[in-house]
Amino acid sequence: METSSSIVLEDLPALLIAAAVFSFAFILLRILRRRGNRTLADSQQGSSERKGIPPDHPLPFAISSPLLTTVLNGLEEGVMVLDRAGTILFANDRAGEILSLPSASIGRRLGHLSVPFEILDLVKRVFETDQSETREFAFYYPEERFLKVSAQTLPMTGKEKTCLLIVTDRTQWKTMEKIHKDLITHISHEVKTPVSAIAALSEALMMGAAEDPELRDRFLKSLCEEANRLSRLMESLLELVRLDRGVVLSEKTRLSLRELAQEVLSSFAAAAQAKGLHLLNEVPADLTVETHQAALFQILRNLMDNAVKFTHQGYVRLFAGRDPRSPFVFICVEDTGIGIPPEDHERIFHRFYQGDRSRSGTERGFGLGLSIAKEWAERLGGRITVTSQPGQGSCFTVFLPAATNEERDQSHSPPPAPATVTPTQTETF
């Protein structure tokens, strides 16, 4: 039963189009029998003018059903009717949008309106063969677009046949398909590295390296690192799946930002100590925000992971504040690391994007942490910005709404982060 229901739902757009087309043809037959080449009734004058039909232009038929016109204009697919000469007898609103038709297109020839040649050729072929045909076309100028076009002839009593053209814009679907393919490629590449390392190290231990205590300890340490790397990748991928599925967030709670910052910093104390870094908590003790704790923790954790990973000396500090001009709080993660070139400031938030390996040295990431943080921030009604220069460290700023909806409506965008913040208290690790 579930399979049958899903099939019906998937075919619903096609069924609606078919029903509309048959209704359309039925009405046309009645009009041709009784009224001949009659123009629209006075009640349809407004619609005719909007479609660009000249008042004295004799069309082969006219649409006299407001309901049918409304149904056709409400479809996601473009619907057109053409005569053998390629003259447009009818085009719904969506057809005009997909094919970039001018407003006054009814009564004009399709070939005179900069419609792709492939579509014109399809219409000509359908008229010649009297066989329905469906094709998919890719166009790359002036922008990349993918269209699915179905054409079939419509029999008209006592008249020449017309061609019904149904155009579906599949650009978004194709784009998502490409993203999914790229995602699989990236995942395969990222998984292959630690798995290959684990296999090689295990084989070396089995072939005698375990007999050498120093070599054994070094290999076991590398095995542990690669296993942890693989585990982190799996966690990041699961987080992406949750975001893509539209995970339902829990109820908002009022949080102390200083306590949350302390919790985040504590989880990186060991990693920072191993690199000789200072972790500073400069978040005011009285600053709070009403949001989803788990999501905000994930955002700050990802930003901290990035900061500690690419900072080799100096410090990483968290500070925060609130601009009195707007109902937003800002939370900053600042480091004295390698920095980020200005041309990469937008790309670092793209999934799987990784910066120049020559600058980051031996440190490796998956290119997922910042993209996940950005998506979580947007889910919480905020955003993330970055200020950085190569060799001068980075500062990632998270803006989050901290007030009621009424207060938030008074401000349309988060304020810029202030250049300096005077902390009331500093905790150092």
C-alpha cells in the first residue's frame, strides 16, 4: 500500500497536466463547433492584455474557462500550444518564465522569440512523424539550464493539428544530482586515506614490526590517530545528514555564554597544551542567549577545532558581547594562527573545501567543520563571518538572536563585531 501511494503522489503532477490538457482540448472542440474564431469574453480581457493578445487579433481558438486558465497557470511545468507554423496559440505563465518569452507572445512564432533551436526542431519533428517525443536538453548560455521537453500532436476537428508542448525546468534537480555525485567522490577520497593507512600499518605490525618495541609503539600511535580521524569523518558526515534532513531542534533555553565557552575550551585543553597554546575565556559572566544549546555547542566546537588545528603558537580566545543597537549577541573565536587569504573567506564555508596545503603544513581536515558551523548558525537565525589575513591569525564571529521576536523585528541584520572587547574576567588554560 505504501508503494502504491508513493507512486500516485509522484505521478500527481503528470496526472494534473493530463487532466488539464484533456479539459483544454474538450473546451477547444466546443468552441470550434459553436463559435469559430471567437476572441475572449469581456471577463477575460484583463488576462488577454497581460498575455499580450491584441484585441483585434483573430486566434484559431480562445480560452473561455477562467478555471482552466487558473489551473494551467498554477502548474510548475510550462504548457504551450502551437500550430504547424510554430505560432503560439497558448502559453501559461510558467512557460513564459522557463523560456524567457516576452509578455506579448501569443500569436507570434516561436522561432522569432530566441527559443533554443533544439526545441524548435523537436516541434517540427513531432508534426512530421505524428509521434509524441520527450527529450532532455542542456543549455549553457546565458546560464546553465537543464530542460525536459515533451511534445505531442493534438487532433482538432476539421482543423489542422496543433502541438502540445510541456516544458519542465530540471536545473535545480540536476544541480542537486551533481552535488550528490561530488559528495560521494569527496567522501570516497577522504575515507580512502585513513583506511589505507590503517591497512598498511596493520600489515607492517603483522610482518614483524611488533617485535621492535619502539617501532611497535610508533605504529600503534599512528593506527590510533588514523582510527580517530576516520571516526571524526563519520561524525561529520552524520552531522551533514542531520542538517540535510532538516533535523528538528529542541526547545530553546536561556544559556550562560561564559559557561558554554568554558565547556568548549575544556574539551580542547589537552590538544592546546600539547602545542603550547593558551586558551582564553573572555566572555562576560552576565551575558546570556536564548537558543539551542547542542547546536551552539557544535558551532563553537567546530570553530575551536579549526583554530587549535591551524595555530602553532600563541593563543586561542573566546570573547562575546552585545551591541545595544540590535537584539543580537556576537561570539568570537580568535586565534594567532596561519590566517586565511581574503579570496578564500567565502570558499572555506563550502563543503569539503580545503585551503592551500603548503600553508597548513601537516595539519589535515575534511573541509566540513566550517560548513557545518555555518549551516547550524543559519538554522538558529544567525550567521558567521570571518576576518583574517595570512600570517595574522583569524577571527570567526557568530551572530545569534538574543531577544524576543518583537525586539528582533526592529533590526533587519546583525551588527558588525566590534574591534575590541574589554573582558570582565579572563580564564586561562
